[in-house]
Amino acid sequence: MSKFYVQCGSRWVIVEAADANAAAMHLIDTAMQPQLWIYDDVGLSDSDRHAHLAVEALLTLAPEISVSERGLDRDDAVTFGTPEILLTWHKTLTGLNRLLRSAGLPVQSLQSMATA
């Protein structure tokens, strides 16, 4: 795995990841951890959850995520749209939530799983 320098506005992280896309996902995962409660609220639809995340991202993140293997603030960094990476993250969490429920496992808070 390679080391990546990932930035989104004033938020940044240095992470080892399989590729630049996975590194961008890591930043979104870190930024959206406080919002995991929405996946435990059975009264929310997937569309409601995504809309909530989009508003949170709009308020707290920049429109693009920059990823470089050479350092922060690089002009040659690969960029990803924050909304696209956020949607991928949301689909991943939605799938995980459905998988846990369909497997008949005891319902456990995704937020508590993340902090364990």
C-alpha cells in the first residue's frame, strides 16, 4: 500500500491506502463519523440519509478532495468531487447496514461499531 496525502479544504489526513480513491474515501469516512447515527434511524429512507450527508458535506467540506503521493498542497494532485466520493461512502454504509440486517445478526448501531 502507498502513502497518500489527502486534503479537502482545511481538513487533511495522511493515510496508507490501496489507491487514491480509497484514500479519498478514508477522508470522507473520518469526516462523516459523527453522522453515522442516521444509519441507525429506521425512520429515515436511504434518500433522506444521503440528503442529510450532502448538507453536512456542503457545510463542512470543500467541493473537491485532493490526493497526492508527494505531499500536501500539490498542484499535481489527483482530484475527486466530494459529492461523488460521499455518494460512494453512503452506498457502502447502506449496503453494510442491509447486509447486517439480512444476515439476521443482532441489530447493532453502526456508530457503536465504528467506535469499538
